[in-house]
Amino acid sequence: MKYSQVVKPISYIKAHVSEVVRDITRKQNTIIITQHGEAKVIMQDIRVFEQTQESMAMLKILAQSKKSQLQGKVKPVTQSFADIRSRIEECKR
């Protein structure tokens, strides 16, 4: 990402909002909006935002899995499936 192309002052956004939204949607990119020369907020294509959220959720799951593994809170997959089969049999009774 080239910051020279994605950093825009809020005055530019106000004057060109339709064009900016169209570009963000078409290019699926992110724009950094400045106010008084300081970065304040971003505008982002919703699909890019959703992908980022999904990636963050996956990373969180991986981190939790690693933590569980380090704490010894794991069991072999064969045991897990045996437990599931046992629960299914109990529900059938």
C-alpha cells in the first residue's frame, strides 16, 4: 500500500465522497483520513473489513488452541471421537 495514494484529508473526502466510495468499493482498498494533518480514521471496503474480521477470528482460535495445548488440555483425536460416539449412544437410549 502506498500511503501517498491512500492518505487523504477530510476536506478532500467531503468534496469527493461519491468518488471515494466508488474507488474504495471497486479497488477493495482502504483510505486513511486525516484531520489537521493527523491520521484519524480509515474508510474501508466492507468485504475487506469482513475478511479482516474473519482472519482475526481464526488467529484468535489458533492462539487459544496453542494455549490449550501448552496447558495440556488436549486429548487424542481417537479419544475425542470415542467420546462423541458414546454421547450419541446415550442420546439414543
